[in-house]
Amino acid sequence: MTRPGQRTVVLGSVLAAAVVELMPWRPAVLVALAGLWLVLGAPAWLCRRIATRIVSTREAQWLLGLGFAVLAAMAAALIVNTVLPWFGVSRPLTTGSLAVAQTLTAGALAFLDRRLTGASPPVRGPRWMPVRDVAPVAVLGVLALVVAVAGAIRLNNGFTGATSLVALFLIAALLGLLAVQAGRYGDGVIAFGILCAATALLLLTSLRGWYITGHDIQREFLLFQLTSAKGYWDISGYPDAYNACLSITLLPASLAQLTALPGAAIFKAVLPMLFAAAPVAVYRTTRNLTGKRISLLAAICFLAFPTFFTDMPFLGRQEIAFLLLGCAVLALSDRTAPRRARRIAFTVLFAGIVLSHYSTTYVLIGVLVLGKLASGVVRVVPPLRRRLAERAPKESADFVVWPMIGIAVLCSALWTGPVTGTWQQLQHTAAATARDLFHPDQVQRGSSDTAYSIFSSARVSPQQRLHDYADSTRARAGGEPPMALHAAAAQVAPADALPLTAAGSALNQLGVDVPRVNGLLRTLCADGLQVLLLVGLAGTLIATATVFRPTHDLFVLAAGGLGVLAAEIALPQLSVDYGLLRTFQQGLFGFAPFIAMGSVWALSWLRQWRMPAATAVSLLLFLDLTGALPRLFGGYPAQLQLDNAGQYYDIYYAHPQERAALAWLEQHTAAHRIQSDRYTLSRLQTLIDGRPGDDIYPTLVQPGSFVLLGYPAVRKDEVTVFYQGDLVTYRYPLRFLDATKNKVYSSNGTSVYR
């Protein structure tokens, strides 16, 4: 079929889907399919055709098509939300208006595609993937997905994590199959396998709990509920930086209206499945520079980093921002496509990041600025300039130029300033950072995440952190704590570790200290990633081999990322506000190719076995960091995706008993103040009216208030606080409550004091 014919068919299907949306009687399955096609499917297909003028490979074109489709959905909903109220429509975010908006968006994309029709970069790779190659990858990939979903459901029903553990080994087997058969499989097959592996890994975590489970996702879901209930996104109704992220307000609201899917399903399944394309972008970016096996190592590195599967499923706004960032880096790395078109695409995608997540935007601006400075150094120093000329003779100018950075800064300033007025977080960070710079005697402790850096000497114990927190509560309370607190001072709770399994006990009998080995492996993994990154960057400057030829722009992007990480280590407030581990995950879009190549160079002494050895090391790293090996042997803290235990389970998993206690409170408290710890309130915030007190440290408990103790406080006498970028769990002095208040409600997992 000709290109105009294909365009006509797609537009016809869009109109048919819009008709389904507007029908008075709408079958659920048909509506879900029609909505997904309107919001994501058709725009992605049309944008993929436009992307043929931007990137030169089929996988990259589909990835950019998906990224642009997500951005188009946010833009369409924003236009509807802005324009219709001018005509007296108080609830613009309805099914009808959004269906019409998505139809018009598809028409605009088709028009743009027709205007751009002409010469485009050649497309490499086969149009269809061979069945004999796809079949084993598809079978193993689908099996991993099914077992991952089943594992999460079984855990939610109170069973063991054995099924989830099997899912992790199936994911590792899938990645191993891709590595072994990389020479035979095409890029499309490998990309499909990575997508299946990433989706299964994310769903293991995101599907935990029958309610919304996680940290930031709790407030994200609350803002989505407010937007959906009003049928209108209004930043003034909840002036918060979270509410300025269209990725968690207008995008899911549009999906919910047009697909009729529950909001929880969108946050727990649809957003993680979109983010699963990010490691595919890492593979394709690296593939633009080197062979398939090294590119697969880079994708495994991105997947295996703990933030990917422990925290990103709870960060819907950052999931979407990272998807767009992966597409932007992909456009940057494709040397065969026209630079002007790639620069335009990069700038447009950056604007989408601005709409999606504020901290990803700020970190990326810092990376680009520091990268430009690093590029200036590379181009000025004669040996480095000669090396650049030898390795990339056509790269006489940087891909990222100052006007592009200026546009990004302007977009961010306008969005967080006049449009949404949510610049307070940035202002607070800037003020605290300036204090750290100019008043070193007042510097606060940074996040303990900095201890993972091989360049950091910061080691703040949990007890020190709790002591600092206790001092801060005294300052907030305006005096000394009650005498009852002196008699039952709070102490840090020891970390719970899983008992040794049969396999772990067998090793223990052989003289192997399993808990110590587990801790040592984690430390080696953290240090090893950093060392391999440095080896990869240094090797790029001095090596003469042609197997890995990174672009100058990707090299300076990685250098800029290192600069941002160094700034977070040196300036404590940055690590507290933006999180070192999340910054490193963001940096992996540029770091991963160099880490993968660094692992090959580090094992070059094995000669022809260096690539199998690097693959084996990467899979071992994957199994250890995802918790498979620690869970297999025991002697390590439980992880949410594998057990109904552990710190994340205690503070983020909502229990029916807590919801019942909150319902009782709403009937009996009237105007009385409710106090609870931060994480119990976080688990229940979608059900709470108003803003109750989010701390129950004895110093801050108010006379006459109701105190709600959540599941971990009742079952384990433990409460967790978030202070200076860290989670600190301490033994709650229940004697204090018994001495000062009366217990008025109790259930199997929740108590209320008055």
C-alpha cells in the first residue's frame, strides 16, 4: 500500500474509534481498544512516519513515534483544558471533547506527514522479523510477563514470593538468550526481547497491592483524582510542583476518559508499560555506536540498576519524562540522520520533559550546560582535539548548541513561573545550595545515597540521622520534649533480614557468611558500575580500537552527567532534593554505553572470552541487584517485589485495616485534629480530606489530637520518617502514648489514641 493509502486507512480507523467513544452504549473492551488507539496507537503510527526524517533505523522510528504520541496526548488535553473554558465549558475534560481533540491531533499529524513527504534517510533492517527468531523470544518473553503478573497477584493474596522469584530467573534467561543469539537475531528481535524483560520487571513492583502502592505515586494519584473529578486541570486548586506535571494529571485523565480503564490500572500498568520502552532506547542508542552484544550489555545495565525496578514504578511523572529523554538521546546519537531535523526533535522532546517532570528538567539542563563546558575543554586541549578528529572527523560542531539550551531554560522558566507558579521548590533548592556554598559552617548532612559513591567519604549512621531529626522536632515544637519521652527515648530499629533458606544454610555450614557475602556483592556492584564508567570514558579517549566509536556529543553528555553527580555529592541539598540514585538512573541514558564498553575493556585480558565473560558478569549483576540471588539464599533485607516484608512493604503497602480505621475516624473525629506518621498518611491520602498532621514523633504530638498508628507501628512498634533525603526507621515509644492518651480504637493492625 502506498504512503497516502496507509495514511487514509489510519485516519479512517481514527474516525471509527471516535465514533465508538461517542456512542451512548459502549462495550468496555471495544472502548478500551478505541481509546488506546486514539491516544497512543494512531498518533504513534503517524509520528513514526514523521520520524523517518529524523532517525535512520526502524526501532528508533517507532520509539520516537511513541514519545511524540505521548507528548501529543498531553498537548491535546492541555489545549482542550485551556480553550473550552473560554466558551463557558466548565468541565472540558470529557470523553467527547477529548475524542474530538485526539481526532484533530491525528489529522494534524497526517497533514504534517504529507507536507514532509520526500527524501528521508534510508531505513536499515528487515521490514518483518523472521518467525524462527521471534518465536523463542516471544514465548519466553510472554511467559516472563505472565509469571511476573501472577507473582505480584499471589503476593497480594498473602502467598510467598516464589512465583516472583521464578519470574526474575525467566527474565534473566530471556536476556541470556538474547546475548547468546545476538549474532543471529536482528535488532528488532532484540529490542522486542528487551521490551518484554523491562515490562515484566516493572510489573513485578508496580502491581503490588490492591490499592495504590508506593511513595510519590500516592500523591500523583491524588492529583489525578482531583483532575478527573473536576473534569478540569486547575493548578490554582492545588498549587504544587506535582500538579504542574501533565504526565500525572492530563495524560492519565485523557487515558481514563477515553479507555474507561480505572485510574489505578493506568498508574500501575499503563505508565510502567510506556516506561518499559526506555531501556530499548538505551539499546538503540548504543547500537548506533557499536555492535549488538555491547548494546545489549548497556540495556541490561539500565535494567539492573535498582532504581529502575524499585522506585521508577512509583514515579509516574518521571517514567514519562525518562521515556521522552530516551527518545531525545536517541536522536542525538544517530549520526546518519540530518542534524537539523534531529535538533528540532531534541528540542521538542525537551519541551515535553518540561511538561512531564520538573527535576528531570533541572538535572538535564545542568547536564547540558556542564557538557557544553566539557566539550569546550575537549576541543581546546590539543591531544583531545586530535583524538576527536580521528574518531569523529565530521563532528566539527556540537549537536547541542547554546540556543537549544536557552530554549529549554525559557520553557522551564515559563512553565514553572507565569504558567503554573510552582517555582518554589527550585527557589528552596537554590537558596539551600547557596547556603552550602557560602556558609560551610551551616551545611546540613546530605542524603546517605552519597555513600554509594566511590568519591564520597560521607557515612552518616541511622542513629546520627535520627538524632538530627529529634533535634529538628524540638525546634519545631519550640521546647524540650515531654518527660515521658525521656523515659522511652526512640531508638533506630534494626534492619530486618530474611532467614537463611535451605541453600543459604548449606552454604553457611560450609563456612560461607551469607549475609556478609550479600552485603559485599551489593557494595561491589555499586563500586563496579562507577569504575566501569570511568574505564569506559577513559578508554574512549585513549583506545584505538574501532569496535566502539561514540559520538563526541554522547561523550560530553556523559561528562556532563558526571558533573551533576559530583555537584550532588559536594552540595548536600542537591542530593536531598533530587536524589543521587535517581540522578544516576537518568545519567545511564548517557553512561550505559560507556559502562558496557568499560566491562569489555576491563576483561580484555581474557581475549576471545572477554565478551562471554562480560555478559555473564552483567547477568550476575542483574540477578543480584534485582534481589533474585539474595532471595534464593536469604540473609538479606526483604524487597517489595519478592516478599510481604521489608522497609518498602512496611511504609508503602496499604492494608484494609488502615482504611477501616480511617473510616472510623471520619465518623468520630469531626473537627478534631488527626495525627499520624508521614507514610501511614501517604498510604491513605487519597481517602483523607484536608491535611492532617504528618508526624507523631512524641515531641510533636498535640494534646487532644487523635493519633492513628498504622500497620508497622502496631505490628512491629516501628515508625519511619523521611529526613534529609533518607528513610529512618525507629522504635516508637508506645509507653509515651499509653501515658498521655487513651486507646479508643484497635484492630488487627491499626490503633487510634485520643
